[in-house]
Amino acid sequence: MTNTVKTQICSQNLTIVTDEPVDYINDLAEELNSKINQSVKENSFKPLITNIIFCALQYCDDNKKLHKEIEKLKEQLDFLSQENDALKKGIQNAVKQPSQKSARQQSFFDRDIQNNPRHNRGNHNRQH
């Protein structure tokens, strides 16, 4: 649905034809007017067009930085998703195959039991 929005930015009457909602365009125009007015207050010695250009550059800068941040977040999401998939597979494999100690682990365990008097089942004689 095409909307025709009449608005005013920097005392300039504008007619904007857009698919966006009227309220959205009015909010954008209000925000832009506010930013330009703030820039004019801070830089009153500069021409209006210079302040408008400063505002446009600031928006472009913010937009570019946000896109870079979005790309970084997408990369992190991809990495974490792959890591999550690998962990799920590891859990599924662990559940399918009951935990079995390797022969080497078992021999260390058995040797520790034999060498530790507290675990030696054959030693019933306690010294008091």
C-alpha cells in the first residue's frame, strides 16, 4: 500500500511517497528535525546545509557501524551454532555408547586400588 506523507524538515515542505506507514515517516522526520536543530544550536556559525550534511554523515556512520556489528554477531552465531551441534552430537554418542574405561585407564585404577590400604578389601586386620 502506497502512502503519501506531507511533512516538514528544516522549514522545507516535503511530500514523501512510500510503502512505509505514515506514523513511521513522521517519526523519522521528527527525529531528523531534532538532530538538525541540535546541530544548528551547537554550530550556529555554520550554514544550515553544513549542519544537515553533518547529520547525514552521522547517520551514515552509525548505519555502517551497526552493519559491521551485525556481521560480527552473525559470525558469532554461526560459530556458536556449529559448536552447539558438535556438543549435541557428542552427547548423543555418549548416550548411545555407555562409558567404558580404556584398558590403560582400568589398569591404573586397579593398581591404585591394590596399592591403597584403604581400598584393599583383603586387609581386615586394623591396628589400633
